[in-house]
Amino acid sequence: MKSPDPYSRRSFIHEGRRLVYEVHGEGEHLLVYLNALLLDANLNRPMAQALAARGNRVVLLDLLGHGLSDKPAQAYEHRIDLYAEEVIALLDHLGADDAVLGGISLGANVSLLAATQDPARVRGLILEMPVMEQAVPSVALTFVPFLLGLYYARLPFRFLTALVRRVPRGTFPPLDSILNAASLPPDQMAAVLHGVLLGPTTPTLGQREAIAAPTIVIGHGADLIHPFSDAEAIVRQLQNARLVRASSILELRLRPARLTAEIAGFLDEVWRPGSVSAMSA
């Protein structure tokens, strides 16, 4: 049976590695949206379909080590600044002069770094739950023990991931994304987790203050890895940002209507002739 919201899956080669992406919709108004840590395009597919139905072309890129993209086991290939270079390479591959960049968690940080690497091509930013300075202690307490377990207790992790691989998919794309992440072999999980801790994880304060692209920051409370204080801080630091408060980490996936409308309205503003981004392009 044909899907009511068909999309195409494509790939390109960057630095010898195959990167896979999905294209939803068509047209010149391009949004590139990026996955969270270890997750994949399934997480953002319902949102992409909703935004495509409003006249946007939405591209969901599986960053290296995620989803259907190549998964090298070397940690140094998974630095966040290298992920940002993948995004710029995707724009080159698409022949896009500019785009709105966005993502959730890791994807938000990658988008920020991409905006510092090639600011003239960033029409706007959508930063969903960025991970900034206030999150560092919680990130360390969460991911460092997990990483050590992946390195030194691989046998039980291999058993658990093998079990998860048997769980059926197809009922709800964001849940599929979580199951796919939990199915990754331990060495691939470890490479990604180790790699994102290498090098810069976010632009410097001076680099953030130089970002002029219109931005919406989506934050929420009750999450130590994505504290609302980080969302408030990045809004103060960027030149042209506003804050949208989500009710929870799950709102955009389980009850998406309000936040999807916010994002769609922002995209309309960004691409409107005479907008701040249009005048600076």
C-alpha cells in the first residue's frame, strides 16, 4: 500500500563515507533537520511530513554513525564539528545556496556549529533542546558510565542489543528510532559517544554572539541534560532569537500540533521577502 506521505531516501559521499538522507516535499524553502544522539531520521519524520504539507522541503540527514549512514568504529570521526561539516557538504550536494538548519539535542549543537562554519548559507536556526554549559555535569554523569560499560562490558550489551533487534518496527516512527538506537552494536555506540566528547561541542560565546540568523529555541523543564536554563542562555547570546517553551521532551512527537505550527510560522517568516535573513543573504 502506498504511503499517503511518500518521501525519497537518497545518499551522497563525504570524506569517503556514505551519508543517507530523506527528502520530504519540494520547493526552494529548505529545512535541514538533524537527529539526536544515536537516533535517526525516524524520530523527526512525522514533523517533516507535516512541514512538507505546508510547502516546505524538509531534509532529514542521518549524521555519520546514525541511522542508515556509515558507522565507522573510530571515535575521531564522530566529532561534533565534523558533523557540522557534513551538513555544509549536504548543502553543496543539494546545490542549495542557503537553508534553515535545525535539530534536536545533538542536532541543535551541530546546527549551531554549522552556522559558525558557513554563516552566509544559514537562513535561520531551529534549536530544539540544545545541550550547553549548564548540562555538562549531567551529561558526564549519564554518558561517561554508559561509555565505560560499552567498552568494558560488551558481552551483556551485545546480548541486550541483539534482543532489541528482534522487536517489531513500523507502528510509530519515533519509537522505531529509539529501538534502532538500542539495537546498535556496542562498538558503534561507543565510537559515537566517545567521539562527541572530543573537540568542541558548541561554539564559543564569541561565535554565538556573532550569529545573526533568525532563531527559535525550543526548551522545556524537568530535564537535566537539556535544562531550560541552557535554552534561556542561548536566546540571550544570539542576536535574533526567541524562546518557545515545550510542555515536555515528548510534546513535539506525541502532541505536535502547537509546536509544529510555531515552526511552520517561523519558516514562513524566514523565507518571506524582506525578512532579516533575506536582507542579510
